[in-house]
Amino acid sequence: MWKDPIVEKIHAIRLKIEAECEGDFTKIFARAVKIQEQYKDRVVSDPVKWAKEHSQPVIPLPTS
């Protein structure tokens, strides 16, 4: 079976985070929230809204 190096790296990072948090989901979640807050300027919480605000239609839609 072919192994994707990117997927392998993600799995290794996941295992590292699980070990650092002692497998405790509450700690894993708290860590994720902390990182999300740290990078909130890069997190898109509503991708549909973001896409509507940051894209132009290829063909202008009628306004009526």
C-alpha cells in the first residue's frame, strides 16, 4: 500500500499531541482552542460567509 508522506506526518503530529495531553480529550480541546485564539486572524469560522465577502461572481447576477 502506498503511504502519503503528508498523511504520515499528520498522524505523527496527532500522536505527539495526544501524548503531550495524556490522551485527555479535554486537554486536547483546550489546546486547540488556545491555538485557535492565538491565530484568530487566520481562522475562518464561517467559510460560506467568507467566500461571499471575498469573491466576485464570474457573471454579474441581476440585481432586480
